[in-house]
Amino acid sequence: AAPPPIHPVACVERGALSDESWRVYELVTRHTLAACSPDARGSRTEVEATVGGEFFVTSGLVVLERGWLEIYPYSNWVNDPLPRFFVNERLVVLALEMVESQTQPPPLLTEADLISLMDRSGIGTDATMHDHIQKIQTRHYALKNPEGRLEPSKLGVALVEGYQRFAAEGGLDLSKPDLRAQMEQSMTAIARGEHTRDQFLQSAIAATKRCFTALENHAPALDNALSQHFAGQAVRAQASPLLQAGFSACRCGARLDLRGSDPGGQ
């Protein structure tokens, strides 16, 4: 297994660091030690029962060996054993309760949730995932809310909807992880000696050109999706002070005016 991308390089006494710095140092140190520790072992039992033609499922866990869990308290397995059951056993129903409720939307993703999704999709490595997550925040595609969950911005939603609308016309959905995952799989193949660098570059350049050409040919679909979320921007722009008329020209031939966002022209 690959070593953790961040690891301690010196022994530090708690009194030498601030409380926050110590918590970070302890997390990194414990993570490194856990990565070198024996596996944790447990036995998970899942039971499926039928009542009145409806299926119900429950599960339980028995921890056999705590292994790295002894060192890494940030993850925990709780003993929650089930009684012993047998296949096709008939059980006595002691009580039935009807609870009225409604479906709820899934919660916004935490950074850990997003890392798990990226890992399952084959995007990024331990050393690059955090950089990817920081980049979507730097570009204001998503921002962390007070609960520490990633909340998509108006720009992020507009961009994804634009990509999806573009996909309906161009046949290539850039909001999905497929293209990036394919490129990372090809880089892994280079490391294994299954592909050459030149083969990867030819494939990556061809895919990038295909994306650019498709976007260029179907730019109105992307523009229309973005304009639905930023329609008010045009109204505010017209009310802004004109700094220079015909400042530049669009490829469509229209002239672009340069306007300031406030009376000072800033």
C-alpha cells in the first residue's frame, strides 16, 4: 500500500505546539501509525425478514480484533451483535408500528464524502484529491457552509446544467467523471508498462480536441444554461457606467462595451 501523503518527520512534545497545531499533528501521526498497524477484523451479520409480503433488513457487527482502530480513534466500530437466526426461521411479531414520514433529500457532501466518491470514480490520488477539492472552492464552483459541507454555488450549478444540456446535443457530458477517470487509468497503465507515454499523449490530446470542438460547435447550449442563472447580470451591466464603447469584438461580430461595476469605474 502507498504511504500516507502527509506523515510526521519529527517527534514533538504537546507543550511545543498550540492546541490547534497539536490536533493536526496528532491526526497525521495517528493516521501514519494506523496505516502501519494490523488490520481490524469484524463479523457483520445481515438479516432479511418478510412480514406481510414486505421485506425488512437489519444488520449487526461483532468486533473480533480492533487492530488499527486502537490507534485511530477518528474511526470506530461499535459492537452491535444480533441474536442468532437460522435460514427460513419463523419469528413471532411482537409489535407493529406505522410511522408517517416523507422522503428527505440527501445531505450535502462533506470533504470526506467527496473524497470517497472520487476514489470510487477513479479520480485523483491520495496526494491530489485535496488539491482538486480546494480548486473547486477557489474557482467558486462550491463553497463550504457553516456546517463544513460543500454547497454548490450558482456558478457551479449553472456550469453543470450547461454541461448536461451540451451533452444532449454534443453527446459528451463533461459533468461526469468518465473522461478524467479514463485519463488516470491510462497513466496507471503507463506505470505498469502496459502503455507508452506517447500513446497516452496522443489519446489525451485527441480527447481534449474532441471536447473543445464539441463545445465550440454547441456553445449556445452552454450559454443558454448559464444565462438562466445570471439573467440579472445583463440588467445590472446596462445600468453600470460606460467606460469605453466597442472595447472589443466577439467572434460572432458583436462589439463589446467596457463598463465599471460602480460609479468609480472599478
